[in-house]
Amino acid sequence: MDTAFTEEQEAVRHTVRDLLARRCGPEEVKAAVQAPEGYDTSLWHILARQLGLPGLALPETYGGAGCGTLELALAFEEAGRTLLPSPLLPTAVLAAPLVAGHGSAAQRDRLLPLLASGELTATLAVPGRALAAALGLTGSAREWAGGGRAGGVQARRTDAGWRLYGEVAQVLGGHSAGLLLVAAHTGGFTRSRTPLFLVRGDAPGLVRTRHTVLDETRPAARIQLRDVEAAPLGPVDGGDSSGARGGTDRDMCSALRAAGPRAAAVLAAEAVGAADGALTRTVEYVKLREQFGRPIGSFQAVRHRLADVYVQVQAARSAAYYAAWTAAQADGIGLADSTGLADGAGRLDGAGRLDGAGRLAQAARVADGPPGGAAGDDPATVSALALAQALETQRLAAAEAVQLHGGIGFTWEHVAHLYFKRAAGDELLFGPVHRLRAHAADRAALFGPRARVCASSAAAV
């Protein structure tokens, strides 16, 4: 592992930081979250069209930059520093990788250029409030099975195509996304599967209600699907010319879990950025606030508390970078070569990509971790632990920011509370910390044999 960043990676970091320093201050953030979209659309257009952030980790073939998870993590660290409200997380981290990895050729050609340019925003909708479990961060496949056969979202095939029924209680950016990837049940009780379906944001029968949330910089919505037209993600039933199974004949549990390491690494970097932003603002304040004729930052007790936060931020940053690097090694064809998938389950197409069966087999390998239960560089274990450390550090930095700002720090309108609400909201969405660590310990078999996760989905491939 080379710990030095390349010139291109440093350019990504500094370009995003300079732009957000000018356009995303506390007052701009407060104004943006009140917009109907929940973010500043003019700033989003700059981030998408000029900086190309939504397509940063997408292939150049589809209008992306062809970078990897590490570059994406660096961009998100800067976004977290200013608490940027935007559809970047649901679009670039949750939805786009699934379309790129498991969509049919026609779907990739049609959707990825729009996602890369920011012209189309997207999000992932999984039933219940179990996004972290669906991504394999806090639970096993037994704990999340698409919301249950009798609940969540049900898919029914008609002569006119697929129709979806049901409700998803919490969808990040679901109130404004132009495309939704919805996990829905098919096959009845005995042959139940959970494929992903593509639903247009303006589809008839789709009802979206924006939630009042603790962290307004990360808006969420409840979506109701009432006989909504949908298209399966992936080749149509019966397979394609490469032998890939049809979109509704494939359970996407492994695919969702394989997306977990990248999502966790990026979220960890974002949390580190937020923690660093809170620490920086607190240090600036204690240099100016005077008590007993001297800046409070000169008091030893205050300096020790800030030093403790600084150490935690640096440790969490190192963990987040390592998680991003580990997830990057598991991305794309490199993993297929190292695990022998290209010669076994699946074939390579003309562009050097795995076919549909190979992509799902690759996803199952990532979800299940290394052979024998060893932790090693298992991306899911590393990323979950990095996210746990980052969330814990973000909570500490936010709490100290509130405390050391004194009386003004306890006012709800102060900027310190933006960081406090982000820390609390992230733990509710992606934690809690103890569950992230417990699941990572289970994967590493620290306390006994590791249970094989998502075995049914791997067998289905």
C-alpha cells in the first residue's frame, strides 16, 4: 500500500475544498436545506458538471472520470467538512455502482452517462429502516431479507410488465431523486427472491413524502408504491447472450452486501471530514474567546481535550483511508482476476468485464469475506471498523464543540449543532457503533466460527 497521494488525488481534495469553502458556509447550508430539493441546485450543477463528482468513480466509457473509491472518499471528506447537503451520497455511492455492476448493457448505456453528469439523481430504497443491514454493515442476511415476504415491497408480473406494491419508510434523498432502485420480493413464499427494480421518479402511483429529520443536511423520505410500473435491474428474464440470468431471477442480496465496503469507506471519510470541521471551528473559537483576561484555549484543560479530539480524528482518518484503499482493491476486474472468477463462475465480455453471472459471483465472494474466516484485508470487516471509528470520533468532536463553545454552543441555531445533528443522525442511519463492531467481530470469527452470510444468494448464482 502506497500511503502517498498522487497529484490527481491531491487535486481532487483541494479543488473540492476550495469550492465548498466559498459556496458552502453555515448560512448557505441552512438556506439550502430549506429548498424543496433539500440542497442548493446551482452548487450541485457546479459539482456535477464542472468537477464531475457524481461520475468520479464511474468508467470513462460512460462519461465518468474512471477513478476509484479512494478518490471518492477524498471528495466526501471535504463534503463532510462543510456538511454539504446534496444528492451525492445516494447517487454516486448507493445507486450508480449497482447500475454499473449489475445493470444490463442497455441500462448502463442509458443511465450511467446521466448519473455521471448529474443530470439524473438516484437513490436506493430498501424496505424498513435497515439500510446498514442490507449493505452488510450491521447484520446478516437472516436479519434483513428485503423487509419480509409479507411486508416491504412486493413485485407482481402482469402482461404489461412488472408492478410494485408496498412502502419504504426511509429513503435517502427519496423525495427528489429522478430514479429509484427498489428492492422488492418476487416468487411467492417458496421461491422468494429480492431483485432490484428501476422506478422513475415521476412514475404514476409513486407517492413520496419528505420526512422531518434530525439532520436536515441528509434529507430522507417515505415512498409508497401503488401499482407502480418498474423494470428489473439487469438483463430481462431468460438471460442475455452472455448467459447471465434474468433480472428477476437473481437475488440481489449479495450485490447489496458487496456494495457495503465502498459505502462504509466513503461514509467513514465523510464523518472524518465532519469531525475535522467541528474541531477546526472549535480551535478557532477558543483562540478568540477570553476568560479571566486570557484566551480559553490557553488553559491546559481545554488544550488537553482538544488534543484528545485531534488524536482521534487522525486515527479515524487513517482507518478511513485504509478502508477506501481496501475497498478499491476489491472493485472491478482486479478482484475477479485474484479470485479466479474470470475462469470459474462467469465469463468476460468484449470490454473485459465480467458477465452477469460473474458479477454476482464476485459480489458473493466480497460479501462472504476471505476463505477460512480470516479477517485479513476483508473489505467488509475493514470498512465496518473504519466507519465505527469515524462515527465515534464524529460524535466526540461534535460534543466537544458544543461544550467548548460555552453557552452559545447550546443554542440550537449555532453552527456547532449542525455538526451535533449530523453525528447523531449518522449513528441512527448507519450504526450504532457497537453493532458495526460486533458484526465485524462476527465476520472475523473472533468469538467462534463465522456464519456464512447470504449463503442462499451465493447458491442462487
